[in-house]
Amino acid sequence: MIPLCILILSLTLGVYLFLQQPKFGKLPSGERLERIKKSPNFHDGQFQNSSETPDLTEGASYFSVLKEFIFKENTRVKPSSELPAVKTDLHKIARNEDVFIWFGHSSYFLQTNGIKFLIDPVFSGAASPIRMTTKSFGGSDRYTTADIPEIDYLIITHDHWDHLDYETVKNLKSKVKTVICGLGVGEHLEYWGYDKSRIIEKDWHETIELINNTKLHTTPARHFSGRGLSRNKSLWLSFVLETPDKRIFIGGDGGYDHHFKAIGDKFGSFDLAIIECGQYDKNWKYIHLMPEEVLQVAQDLNTEKLIPVHWSKFSLANHNWDEPISRLETLNDNPALRLCTPMIGEKMNLDANTTFTQWWKNVN
């Protein structure tokens, strides 16, 4: 009995000490917490989605999901060779260019109207606190923080490990003028050394006046948050970026719901929508988009161009690495919707109707 108690105590202490690492961030407190409590989206001690959003689909259990994930580990196809990529020199991009450059998964550089944006950068090679469990695919880490120029606005959609990376954000600190994120996420950033005056935290349905006569509107998403044992203490967001001549949707993560149609109705139409298309599963269909739902979102938003992200860097679901883009391409029968699929690092001109190769089909 005594050895068992010692073992349990040791394991408990080990987990506690592991969770004290700075990379887990901090929960909101003080004035920040008091502001959060006033949010109409905060109830019963946590942020809530607009619609009821169970973590798992009806009929699924954490045990069945874990069992399926473990036993499918060896059958999920991952790239056996390096992903093709190019290395665009971001420092040499002229301010008058309107471009998008993808770094894999949900990380990308966006420049428009003379403003440099960086969204959800993850350059550490992993998407969890235990690196060996979520290593990035070979070839998907062509970029490091040294390759990033001075950024006007760092946008963080939510605080999950595959969107808010401790190592990356720490190393970018001297290059970032302003951070924009959801309520509560600023607590992590301050803990990691960012000055409070450089952090803009917003609720859903707010507008931020940016430089160069540009606006960023915060819009809902159907998801969740958390980096440790506590969940939904910070808010998850999507965004509408509005310049004098463009309207761009920045989707973040989240399952399908009525908010997409509401966003489309409010803003009219979009020149470009950047929407997640991967890491889906029938067992958690409420918190990530299934492939056919990605196209429904594009229709709801009435977008001219669609860039599918949240794939091609990490294996976080039971599907094959290239299934999201293959299914999306097959399902898309709308000739008015241009599916944009640049390689990692490839410079995409926002104003050009570029034809992209099906580069994923050449990966072994």
C-alpha cells in the first residue's frame, strides 16, 4: 500500500511540476478577469459558443476516440518524403504588394494595403507540450522566426498549441508592433514578456481601427480554448479584415454554425476567405469543419477565392495527411469559387488569378 501511495504522489507531483512550465501560459486574473466576466459570451465560469457545442459527437466517448486514435496511428498515411516548398524572402517584399504566404497548418503571412500581418505562427516543429506526439512533417519547417520581418499586427485566433506557440511568440517579440487576440489570451502574452500596451484583446462583434484606413472586425467561431487542464477561459475568434479595396475573412478554427451566414449577410461578400479544412473527424464534428462544410462556409460568405488551411504540417486527426485537400477539390463543383492551393512558402498575389499545381499529389 505504501509503495502505491508513493507512486501516486510522485506522478501527481510530476504532472504538477510539468504544468508549471512557462509554455502553458497563465489563466486570466485581476482586471483582465473582471473584464471577461462582463462579456455576454462568458457564463458559468467560462466562454460559451452561440449554439450548444459538445466536445464529442453523440455516441462517441473519450475512451472510444482515444482507442480509435491509437489503433489508427499506424494506418494514417503521413508524407514519407519531404513536402515540396519554396522559400520566399519576406524581407524583400515591397510594401505595395498584396500577398499571402502560407507556412503550413494555420500559420501565414499576409500583406495588404501596406500592412504586414502574421497569423497564428508556429515555427517550433511541434503542436503540443510533448514534442514527440505532434511533430511537424518533413519539409514543412522551411521558415523560422529569423525569416520574419517587422510585423504591424500579430493576430492570434485562439490559444491552442497549434495556433499559439510559446517558442515562436517569444522569439518574435522584438519584431511585433501590436498583437490582436481574444479576451484572456493577453494573459499568456504578458506572462511571456509582451508589454500590455501592445496587446489588443477583443470580444466578438467589435471593430479595431488599424493603420492605413483599414479595419479589423472580430467575429464569432464555434470552438473552444485552453492550454492546460482548464478550458474556455479565453475567447476564440474569427476576423473580417476590411481595407479600402478588399474584404478578407480570417477563419481560425471552428465547426459549422449559423454565424457564417450571419457574417456573409452583414458584410455582403468577400474577395478571399481563409478557412480551416483539416483535422476533422466524425467524432468531433461540432468543433472542426468537415470538407463539405468548408464549401458551405465559402457559399455563406459569398467569397470569390478560398484558401484552405489547417492541414499539411501536423497529424492531429485520423484522416490521411492529404485527404482534406483531395476531398475538398473533388467536392468543389462551383465554377465561381477559385480554390487557391499554394505550396508552403509560395508567394500568392491576392490580385492575380493564379493557377496552382496539385503539388500534394507528387508527395510519396
